[in-house]
Amino acid sequence: MKAYTDIEQSQKLAEILPKETADFHFKYYSVLEGWCDIPHYGTVSHIKDLPCWSLAALIEALPKIYELKPLIDLEGNSIMYSGLYIDVSADNLIDSCVEMIVKLHELKVL
């Protein structure tokens, strides 16, 4: 089970979400070593650190849209806004949340 966003997803979300919404961060060690593979708990502590989101933080980042809350299907790993016909599904809920946030951003709803 995936517990948090990977580096690629974190880089994408860092362009969309406020870094304060992240509850973990990847530490950047040096040009030679690159990113630490395991995130550290807490908000970004160094300017080169990369925010990272847990499932709980991602769910908190999903907004109400016209008073509609996202519906989360735990078995199908999908998320939808029923009245807006916006839905995504992926291999796990972390990936679904990331896809939904990116989609909402592209639709200029987030």
C-alpha cells in the first residue's frame, strides 16, 4: 500500500498546492546524492526540500465544489464529484487523489 506521494507526484503537486498542506517532505542532500527516497515527517524545513503528501493530507486538499464533497470509493480506488461528473480512478487512492487534484487544477476549479 502506498503511504505518500512519490517524488514525481510531489513535484507536480508543489506547483499546485500550498506547501503548508503537506505533512511530509523529501530532503535534498546534494547534487551528487539527489533526493532521499523516504520522506521525513513535518513541513518543509530547508529551501531545497520538496513537500510530500500523505493520503490524509491529500483528502483534506480536495475541495467542496458548489457544496459537493468528493465521494471516495475505497474498493475501486476512485474519487468523484457526482453532480459535476468529474471522476478518476487509479491503482491506489494516493494516485487517484493526485490525479483528481491535477484535473481540478486544469479545470480551474481548484
